[in-house]
Amino acid sequence: MDPVTKINNSMTHFKKIVFSLVFLSALTLLAEGPSVEASALKKHKLTGFTMGTTYAVTVMGDRSVDAGLLKKRIDSRLAMVNKSMSIFSPTSEISLFNRSKKNALFPISPDFAWVIGQANQLHGLTGGAWDGTLKPLVDFWGFGTKGAITQLPAPDQIDGLLAQTGFNKIDILENALQKKVASVTLDLGSIAKGFGVDAVARLIEETGVSRFIVEIGGEVYARGTKPGNLPWTVGISRPEKGTAVGSLHRSIQLKDMALATSGDYRNFVTIDNKSYSHIIDPTTGYPVDTGVVSASVIATNCTFADGLATALMVMPPEKGVRLVNQLDTVECLIVVRKKDGTFMDWPSDHFPNSQ
């Protein structure tokens, strides 16, 4: 079930890098621990590559689970997601939309429609802090389909690119999209990995398996329990540039929920000895500079968690926590770097304690 705001219960439910080469994630899956369950269940661990990063799936199933066949189905499903939402493929669904003309009716697949629904919800909930039309700015700053810049842009350059953005410049119909402005383009990288996690989780559930964990580039969905009837344990990486993967800020237990983390410490450019995050503020057109270095979100689906984590990087921490505290079945942990270099945690009311 998708998150629903306590403020507006009538809101319609809709069922980060992203497609660039990123092998280090903001979230590290922890080992299962020594717990052993005396049962016929067997652990199957499947790994591979997708969306410019890695995936890892652990399934607890009986002897009827064909791990080889399941991996083929997972790879096929992820290839389908990539074919729909990769901005790096000129023939993908999203690339075809980006080249479509103003007012042209562009039919979309069920996958694309579901993600756009989540995107629309996120844009509204966050007051535009999440915006899927920032491709011109993402590309310009060197985090998309173009190389990194070496000097700061002039303000008029940013203003010109901002004029091409705005999620409200796209009409969202039942099974189609329509541009109001010809130059507007989509980049769903900030929620695509989360959707990939959800798609694989649904695929596994359809096989009848109810105990598994799916991770793509650090975004996670955990279903059921691991041996010993214990929740799965995952870790949130220490949000510091150059820190080793596996260096943890906090670890938590997760059951029947998704966890996604966004941060400024893995993907950035350095200009004149200053680092600039890959997360762009939709209002200013510049990389975010809120002091927030990491935002982790727990939600019932990973698409929503992934997008909201990005939005919380854009919002001031107090505003972000206040928003999450108004959402059902959603929790967050926002990490801020203080002037002395130390970290301060801003958790929502019921974010789980570290394990």
C-alpha cells in the first residue's frame, strides 16, 4: 500500500546514479548474522548488474525454488525497466518522450504510468522539491549524459536552463503524457532504482516466496524474515566523502518495508576546490547546499522512498522531518553536517533505533 498523507486522505494512490556508472551506494546491506533456523528453507543469493550499478537478491525458499530460472526472470524484468526509463538509451520510452513534440499525445506503458503516478505524488507532497524535469540542469552540471563542467556557470546560463524545467509543464493522462512546452524533458533517475527494486520484489512474490531481500545500488526492500524469524538488518553508510563502503552511520531492522538513501558524498564534481552535489535544487538550478549530507526514507514501496529521499536533500531538515511526520507508514533519518564537521541526526518521530 502506498503512503498516504494524514492531511489529505483523499489523495489518489499510485502504484539516484541512476543510469550512470555508480558502483558505490549510500546504503550497505549487512550480513545476516549467525541465526539459524531448523527448517527446509535454503538461502539463494543472486547478483548481477543493472542501471549502471549492481543488484543483490537473497531469497529464503524451499527446494522448489529454481535459482537459475529466477535470476533469468530478474534480469529480464530489469532489462524491461531499463528499456523504459534509461535516458542513456536513445530508443528507451523516456528518450522517445523527450523527443516528442508539444501537445503530441504520447502513450506510455503500465510501468511508466505507475512511476509517473508516484512522481506526480512526490512533486505535490514536497512542494516541488522533487522534480523529474531537471534533465537539462543535470546534464549541464555533468551528472547526466554529458561530461563534468570545469568552471562555474554564469547566472544567465542557469536561468535559461531553468526555463526548460517544471513538472507542471507535462499533462499526465490515464495512459499517456502530453507536453505543454516543447523543450521539457524527463529524467526519472532519482526514482528508477527504487522502481527496479519494487519490480523485482513483485516478481519474487508472484513465485510464492515470502521471505527475501532485494537491493539495487543501495536501495532495498525486505520481505518477511530471515532465519530465526528475525527482521533483515541493513546499514546506512557514513555520509562522508572517501569513506569506505561498509563504514556505517547506523544499522536498522527492516521487515515488509523499503529503505532508500540519498547523499552528496558519492557523486559530485569539484570546481575551484569546492564540491558540488549531483542533486539539483529545482528552484535555483544549482546543486543543493542545505547542509544535509544524507537522507534515508523508510516506506512501503521503494519508488516512493527513493524519490522522497532525494527531495529531503533539497529541503531544510526541519521542514523535511515535519513533512514525514505527517505521512502514514513513512519514516526518515536526515543527517546534517555541522560547521565543526560533526554530524547531527534529524530522525522522524518513529524512525527505528540503531541495532
